[in-house]
Amino acid sequence: MRQKIVGVTNTKGGSGKSTVAIHVAHAAQEDGKDVCVVDADSQGTVKDWANARASDRQTPEVIYEDDPLSLHGTIERLQHELVIVDSPGGLSEMTGEVLGVSDLTLVPVMPSVLDLWGMSEFEEVLKDQMERGLKVALVTTKYNHASKLGEQMADHIEEKYPYYHHFAGGLCSRVVYKRQMARGQTVLEASDEKAKNEVRVLYNAMTDLLYDE
């Protein structure tokens, strides 16, 4: 089976890109896939997470590549069946490179008006890449699962961007995500069943779309 590449992109920082990248990679590993995460963000969040991880825990391979001119070659040399690429915030040369090598991009979006405004500059880039076959899926992140407003904003995002795939549910704003990330772990290694289910639902939706030829 041909290697599949999933970029995690958004021009707005703080949307939860690294959290999404790490969690879908860990879910893929649990699912028996040979997975690698490429940390293409100069902040190095995924790299820091991997360094904080205990050596006795099974961990997806993580490599760091912050040179946009080298990204394509770096990924070409990988032998993994699934590659997750965490991109930087901001509309940069690296963002374009990540989109260019990806089969699917996950776009984490927080349910707020400011984040919807931030999507506008990203629109043309995404549409251009969709014309060459890129699949785009919006993932609602950091919303209050107990708030009607968060649910309404998530519905609004789906209505505003009907031409993108939209993964219902996404990842809620839960303390367990921050706590586990700081430990070099994921919520799949915690006791919060709701958070675990969110990640697995997201991973399954990603997989269904990625392998739907």
C-alpha cells in the first residue's frame, strides 16, 4: 500500500495542531500502523513531547525538519506507511510545502469568531491544493463540551465551509490533554474515557477519509 501523508495545518497559532498530530499518530500506532511524525514547526512541540516521553513507552518515531526546502526529500526517505506532519502557525513557505506533500490535511479550528476570521487568508491556499487532489478536513478543537455556544459554533463552522470535510466532535477543551502532553503521554494512556473516545473517533474518521480512494 502506498505511503499516506497527513498534514496538520492552520495559519493561526494555538489551534491545537501539535495535540492533534500527536494523538492521531499515537492512535495509529495503537491500531498497528507503522507511523512517523515529522515536526515541521520551528517551535518543536512534537519533538519536546517525544523527549519528555518515558523510554519504556511505545512511541511513534518523531523526526524534526524545519527547512521547507528539505521537507519533501526528508519524507521521501521515510519507509513508514503513515506520516503525520505537524506544520507551523502562520502562512509560511513551510505551510505550502506541508500541503504540497500531503494526501489529507487536518485543519484544527477553535469555535470562535476570531478563528473563523483567521481562516479567510488560508482559504485560497487550501482551494488551490484541493484542485490537485488534496483532501481537507476541519477538526473542531478546544471547545467547551458543556456549552451550547461551543456546539453552535461548531455547527456554524460546518455550515460556513460545506466544501470541506468536517469531523464532528473533534477534541474538546479538557485538562487531561495538557496534563498528558506535559508528561510526554497522550490521553490514550489516561483514565478519561471521554477523551480517549474523542481521539479514536477522530482517528477513525481520518482513516476512513484517507484510505477512501
